[in-house]
Amino acid sequence: DLFKKSSKLDINHSIYKNESDAYYPGRCLNKYAEKVNSKYTVFLSAHCIPANNKWLISLINAIDVDEKVIACYGRQIPTSKSDSRDARDLLWNFGREERVNKVDIFFHNANSIVRSKILKEHPFDNNITNIEDRVWANKVLSIKDFHIKYTPNSVVFHEHGIHQSGEL
């Protein structure tokens, strides 16, 4: 495993595959998170490919510096096959500046890390069909002085943007 060798981290991984006709992303994420027995739970969408071997350690370093940071998400860049609207979405939403959200509920779990304890106490909504990450962020940021961080140092390629070429 490339990331395990290059970072010398003790990595246990699991893949969760949705086998239902109905897709509820929060339910899938929660089923995966139930299996995690570590300080952090890392999410990497099947549509994402790490851009380099610093991807995972960059997520860990970003969340590890402050206990108030309960989740961190990384940069997503378009592929050569990305539709121009998707490329625009990705470049607009995932810039080069690090930021900490204390009120803004934008969080994107396709390339993210969450404190496992917080996720077990406050799971994703099991019954919604989209924006489960922003619904979750809205919930946890309203509870107490939690923060969500964005790090441009953890980079993945993602073919589609958050609006998926404007198709609903």
C-alpha cells in the first residue's frame, strides 16, 4: 500500500459498497464508520484518486493541530476528462487557501477526515439522498465550538464537480 509505506502510518482500511437499489449516502458513510476503531475516519470517494503520496498525511496533519477541528476536507481538482462546468466547479470551490469554518457549513466528504469519536456521537443523516455532508456540518457546528477545516495540501483528482455538470 503506497500510502502506508510512504507515511509509516498504521493504516487499517475498509471498503463499503452499497448493495441496495436505494442510495442514501449518509447511511453508507455511517455503516463504514461503524467499522472504524481509530482516532480518525477517512473518507475517499470512489470517484477520487489521490494526486500524490502526501494526500493522507496532509489530511492528518491538518486535523491534528487543533482539537476544535473535528473534520477536515481536502482539495479536489479536475481530470483531463472533466466537463468544463465540472472543472469550473472544482476550481471555484476547492481553491489554494487554507481556511477554518466556524459557521460556514460547507464540508465535502469525498476527500475528508473526521474525528471518529465525534462521528460516532453525531452520525450523518441516514435518510437524505444528497448534501449529507453539509447537513452534518450544519448539525455539528451548531452544537458547540467545533470547527471544520479545508486544506489545499490534500489533493485528489475528481472527475465531476459538486453540481455534476448542472444535471439534477
